[in-house]
Amino acid sequence: MKTKIVYRILFVSTAMTLALAATAHAQSVDYGSLQTLFNEPVTTSATGSPQRSTEAPADMQIITADEIRRSGETTISGILQRAAGIDVLNTTAGQSEVNVRGYNQLASPRLLVLVNGRQVYLDHYGLTTWAAIPVQLEEIRQIEVVKGPNSALFGFNAASGVINIITYNPKYDDTNIATLRGGLNGQREGSLVTTFKIGPNVSARLSVGGTSRDEWKPTGALPLASDLYDPASVKSNLDIVAQLAPKTELRVEGSWSNIQQDNNLGVGYGVIKMINASEKATLISETRWGLIQAQAYQNQLTSKYASRLGVTEWNNAITVASLQDLFKIGADHTFRVAAEYRHNTLNVAPIGGANISYDVWSGSGMWNWAINRQLTLTTALRVDDLKLSRSGSFAPNVALADNNHWNRDIVEPSINLTGAWRPTAYDTVKLSFARGIQAPSLIELGGVQTGIPVAPGFTLNLLGNPKLNPSIVTNYELAYDHDFMIAKIGARLFVQDWTDLKSNAQVTALDYLPTATTNGAFSFINVGASHEKGVELTATGKIADGLSWRADTTYTDVKDKLTTGVNAVARSVAFQDTTPKFRGNIGGDWEKGHWEADANLHYVSDYQFYSLLNGALVPVKAYTALSGRIGYKMDDGVILALSGQNLGSNRQKQTTGLEAERSMQFTITKTW
């Protein structure tokens, strides 16, 4: 029923776009004009009002379209690896795990990823499959990297940070780009982004693209060559903006992606195939009561995991509807109040016959107070009320074989407090506190149900845990930025605490002991706490006209404080060993006439990670990865470029899994 309602809303919205649009003034954000006005990228994500990234009430770094192009990177995770404080585990040729300032892991769950504010983070397992994000790099205007917990400002599950991908707005940006790319390791890519008008008041952008490449070759006992498949993807996106009235605008977005890639499952590699579809409608109207935004979207996911143990299929549907009002009282006080409803449902697998779901009602408020020209205070509060439920049958002799175990409410607040002081035109100081929530995924809460035969007539089960608590993170941060005109420096000091950490199932110890009528079972549990402190330093500048440089380094020190008796390695929560102490970048870019070039050296210090052979921790030595690009821009809109990643060696051990291989590409881009 909920699905039909959302489709009806989207159908009516699209019909209104095509039939009722009338001449009017702009309502959505013209990022290009604002960037020209401020002479730097701007964001509206945190407060709803245009702000420089240094003024936003969040620790934010903006990666621009020019930086994306010059980098020569062919994936979003490759671009993010160049950002300060970002941890990336390159586990296959097609998939990476990304997190902010440590605590990275396989199926990394702590980073909320959005496209124009719509979640592309996958709730079924609580992860982001980067290849499935349905946008082409050429249609991205900017990537906003927000560090630290920001649940109150950005919404559900923004525990360690937020990646908000902003695409070009077809109303303001006439973006037309065709790209062909080929290179080593069988790399083949093609994409088309085109913008067009549907009548005088309706603008649209369509993008389509596909990629394929060879998987990295195995060099150890595991994974087996027979376990590996070459990654490939096809995706498309349609973005329509219509002016319905002088102060009312409608934006409708639809996307589809189909991917295949290998994933490191912790105990080996397996192929994953995903089909994602999404529809979203956003109505914005300037009224006497403020700028009101009504939004609804639905994400549908079909995900098949295949390994030597068999094939498991999950089907997940997320429906989200929200309403918010952004208004000012006087010149110094900006408020945003919002309400959101979310319905999330998943089939139980691989032993089926049941569904697990939750409904979340959320209320939030934000107050941005410009006390004077130098001092700003931002306060944000959000409360999420999650109601869990389950219906259907159970596997034979399984523990917790009663759906009433899933009749549960989880109510948690999120808080973000930031004070920003600008004592001079060149200095900014920010002091912030945040409390964020990492909710259990549907699979962790009960979406997995399977039997594991261990002896004739004796079976154990792998089960989700309906009593699993969300992980809570608190973060304190002091940030300082100074602009020397020819160079900019930044420093961040941060302290972070996690409680109720969630763990993987431990197959060497039972969480539910067998009884006369039930099997023993492994499950996901809360395992205690962890503490982190760290420093992040950044610097950028210009040596001469057209020649720029950048450098950053981040130090983190993690100390786990787990519940007595918990085996951190077996539970995959040994964060103090698996988080590198240092990571950083040094690079530069050059532009003169028709030529442009970029180079970046990414560094990660020693750390340990889980072995594919037995799950024990094994060392990964410090490494540096060199990437770069050189391009030539012709007068007719054609750009020829040669780029590469992992250029320093033919193979490089960056994780305990497959070794990253050198990659080089030749790209032809045509703009018009």
C-alpha cells in the first residue's frame, strides 16, 4: 500500500511538471552563481542557506567538478581517497570501503552517502556499494565531505560522517558531455550526459553510462580464481526541474543501476549482483511562513550474494517522506523544523518465508544564530523513533522462534552544537559537539536466517538479533582555519567515543546455546566501547599562476574498551589494530593554456587486518599510492587525457585481500 502511494505521488508530480509549469522565478539553488559570488564552492546542506564550507556548522570539505576532472580518478571512492582524513580499503577492482578518520571495516556501515539529499546508503546491510551509485562523474557538480557525526543536521545514520553528492541542476547548468575511456586491465567505459528543455519552464538532464574491467588477479591461497568475477555496471539517471508558479518549483529524479562485482566477505570473496531503482519528488515553495520543502522518495534494491556456500537474495524497499520549513526571525535567526517518516522492509534469507521491517518517525529542528558578524551559534536536535516488526515463519528448531521478539521500539536523540568565531577576515575557529546514531541494519536485526550443518543430525544457525542496540557516538572537535591569501592552512583536534559497538557473528562461539528443542546459534551482539583521539592538518596554496599544491595528514589513536570475554578479532571489532595511525596526501595541479596536469601521492601507515585464511590479524605494511593525469583541451570542446592509479608498482598490497594493480586509462571527452 505504501509503495502504491509513493508511486501515485511521483506520477502526479511528473504530470504536474509537464502540464502545469508556468513562467516563474528560480527557487532552487544556483550553485554556479553562488560560487562565482563567493569565489569558492558553497553548500546549503547543513542549514538550508548558502554558506562557504568554512562557515557551515560542520567540518566540511568540498571537492569541485574541476578537481574531480583533473584528478583522473574513475571512481567516487578514488576521488574521496584524496580528501583529508578519509580511510579507503580498496578490496577489489570494483569495490572499496570508505569511512572517516578510522573505524573502517568490510561492509563499512558508519558513513551516510546521499545524492542531492537522497540516501544511496543501503539499509539492508548498512553499507554503500559505490559502483551502484547511479550518477556519472561528469554530472557531479561537487562532493561534500562532512566529517564527524552529523545525524541531527543530515539525518538518519550519519554516524562517522556524510558524503553528499550534488549533481548539476538542469535549470541552471547546460551540461552536455560524452566520454569514452579505455585502458589496462580490460577497462572500458562510456557515458553520456545531456541537458534539454521540455517547454519554456521545464528543464531536464539525462545520463547513461556503463563500465567493465578485469578483476585483480589472486596472488595467495585465497581467494580462488574461480571465486572471482570481472566487475561491470550499467546505470542511468533522469533529473527534471519545473517551475510551477512564481515561487514554487518541482524537481523529479529517477535512477536505475545494475552492477556485478566481487566483495570481500571476510572469510573469502564472493560475487554480488545488485539492481537499484529509485524515484524522488521534491516540491519547494516560498511562502509567507518560510521556504517549505515536501519530499518523497523510494529506493528498491534486489541484491544477490553468491559464494561457494550458495546464493542468497535480499529484496529491500525504503520509502521516505519528509516535510520541512526554513524561515528567519529577524536578520540574525534562521530556523529549520522538519518531520520525516521512513518505512524499511526486507525479506528474511536465505531460509525465507518471513519479512522484517521498521517504521521510523523523526522530528528535528535547527537554529542558526548570527550573534554578530564574528560569532555564529548553530544548534540542531533530532529524535528518531524506530518501531521494529517481523512477520512470517522460522527455520526448524531455531532460537527466538516468536515474532513477538521483534515488537520493539528504539528511541534515540541526535545533537549537533557548533560555535563558529571569525576574529578576522582570515581566521575561523569552530568548536563543536555531536551525538550521532548508527542504527542496526535489517540483516543484523533479523534479516538473515540460515542453517549450518556441522555433523550428521546436528545443525547450528546464523541469525539476526532483534535486541541489538544502536551504536552511539559522541564527538568533540576544535577546528582552526587561516587564509594567508597565497596559502590556506587548517587544523582539527578531535576526540570521539563509541558505545554499544555492534559486532559481526563469531563462528567460534555460540550466542544462543542449544536446548532440547532449539539449535545453537551465532548472532550479532553489542560488544562494548571504543575511544579515539586525533589530529588533522591541511594546507593548500599556489606557487605560481596556474600551479597549485596541497597536503594533508591525519593522526588517529584508537583504544578499544570491549566487554569482558569478547574476542575482538573473531567479532571483527579490533579497531585499535585495524585503524592506521597515519594517512595523508601530497599533490599538486598545473594548468596553462590547453594543458592541465595533476599528481597525488596517498600514504597509509602500518596497520593490521583480518586474514582470509583464518580470520587472524596479519600486518599490512605502510604504502604509498601514486595517481595522476595529464590532459589537453582542444578548442572544439574535446579533451584528451591520460591518467592512472597505483602507478608506483605493478601490484600493491593495500589490504589483506586482493592486491591493487596498476591502472592506466586514455579518455576522450566531448562537451557542447
